Amino acid sequence: MQNFNSKSRKNWSLVIDHWSFRRKAAGFTLIELLVVISLIGILTTLVLANLNAARERGRDAQRKADVRSIQTALRLFYNDQGGYSTSNVGQILGCGSGGTSACAWGGEWSVGAMVYMSTLPTDPLPNVDYYYTQIDTDNYTLRACLENTSDDKGFIDTGATWCPSQYIYEVKP
């Protein structure tokens, strides 16, 4: 009887050791979990940073396209009126029946019955507008505020207080 009991205990001991070993191997340690969570956090940070930069570049591309559209409308105005529109604090003065009223960004640009732009574009971000300055009847500057300061088409203008980044994209006729 003693042999049977000791043999039986050995067998149960092996079974218990086998199951306790499997339980240890099936789980993760706290350090392994912390490492994985840290890596996920780092990767998430990198992805979000790149996503924000892509959004900035997308808005800058929209600004450049808007400026080119306004430039085309300014040329049509020049052909019809014999000169570029005057300006006042960044706004185009060329709306209304006489063509001397300020054109609102986001509104229609028309002189009398002639519509140059059904909607004068606005900046993709709120509280920032494009900036138009007439130099003389044959010259002007049209500026947009860029967010991506690594854009090779822009330049820094510390006097551009209307632009939060002071990084400017400019076109001339």
C-alpha cells in the first residue's frame, strides 16, 4: 500500500508541475506588457505627428490653388477695367456697381453685372485671410499665410502681422 501511495503522489506531483508550468508559459510578464504598451504609444505619437503635417501641407496646397484662381480673376479684371483693382488693408476694392467697394473674402466679386468670381476664396483656417496689395495700376502682390514653414515656395516676412506663422506665399502679375 505504501508503494501505491508514494507512486500515486509522484504522478500527481508530475501532473501539478506540468499544469503550473503551462500556466506560467501562457501569460505575459508585467515588463513585457509595459514594453508593448510603450511601443504602441511611441508609434501612435509618430503617426499623429505625420498626420498633422500632412493636413498642414494639404491646407497650403489649397491656399496656393486659391491664390492662382484669384490671380486669374485679377487678370480678367485688368483686361476689363484697364488696371488692377485698388486695395485697402489686404482687401480687394473692386466690387459693387462702381467697382470701388471692398470685396469680402467668401463673398462674390462682381462689378455691376460682370462676375469675376462667384465666391472669393477664404483661407482654410478661420481668422486668417489672403492679403492683396495694389502697387500701381499694372502691379500687385497677393499673399497667403502658409503653415508648413519648410515649403520651398514661401519666405519669412516678420512684418506680416496678419499671418500667425509669418511664412508667406506670394504671387505677382
